[in-house]
Amino acid sequence: MLDSEPQIFTAGETLAWSRSIPGYPASSYTLKYAFQASGNPLIEITAQSDGDDFAVNVGAATTANYAPGVYAWAAYVEDGTGGRNVVGRGTISILPSPLQAFGSTHATRTLALIEAAIEGRIPNGLETTNINGQELQRIPVRDLVSLRDRYRREVKSESTLRRPVLGIRFVNPR
């Protein structure tokens, strides 16, 4: 189990993490999350208490229904008397379930991933990050936009090839 909110996960997988919030013990507060992506329904999750910490566990059957995309999230605690305090904000990328990807092409799956990567950059725009001495370099946004345009053309080309030709009827010769 992760010790904080994930930044990326795949729909159809179990989503689980724990969270300790100083000053807000689980014995006195309820931790809730709200996830929102443009054009997708709001996702709400309530954490369970684990001593004075919080545990989030969302089953694979539930996450299978989550639409792919980049979601903004907010975590907040409630004290049971109407008091509410925001204790965290961030983004998470939800990748499409591999089970839903069957029947799609490499180009359509890759285009979805590129678009999610572009959306994920919008909040912070970072292309290089240093975490504990490890440097992480991401593909520059201009390169992602170029790749997106290329894969859009490929997806359009594929859909054109699959489109039936009007006025032609195919019959099974006997």
C-alpha cells in the first residue's frame, strides 16, 4: 500500500494508499476525496480509519468504471459537526483499463496516453524534477504536441480505412 496519493494508476486496478494527517486523527475526523476531470463525473472516496491514520481502498470493480483522463483532486477532513478543512490537492492520471483497450489500435491507445500526459503538465509545467538526487526528465510539451498531432492523423487514417465505401454491396458468391 502506498503511503500517499498516487499520481497515476490504471482503471480496473485496486486503488489503495494510507495517509497520516498531523492534527487530524482518524478517531476524530473523516477523510474524503473529490476527483474531477473535465467532462467526467465527480468521483468521491471516503477513507477508513486505521488507528489515527486513514486508509483508502477502492476495489478493481469500482475503478473499472473510472473514465481515463487527468483528474484534479482535493482531500478534506470533516469533524462531524459541519467543520471541513482541505488537507491536500493534486492531480492523478487515470489510464484506460487494458480490458477496455482490446479492439482499439496502437494509435488510439497511444493518442489517449499522450493527451493525458499533456493534460498532466498543465497544472505545473515541469519537465525536469529532482527527487532525492534522482533526476526525472519528461518529454517536453512541444514534443508531446507534435506526437499528438501525428497520432491524431494516424487515428483519422485508420478510421477512414475502416469506413465502408458507400454504394458498394458485397455479396457472398455461392
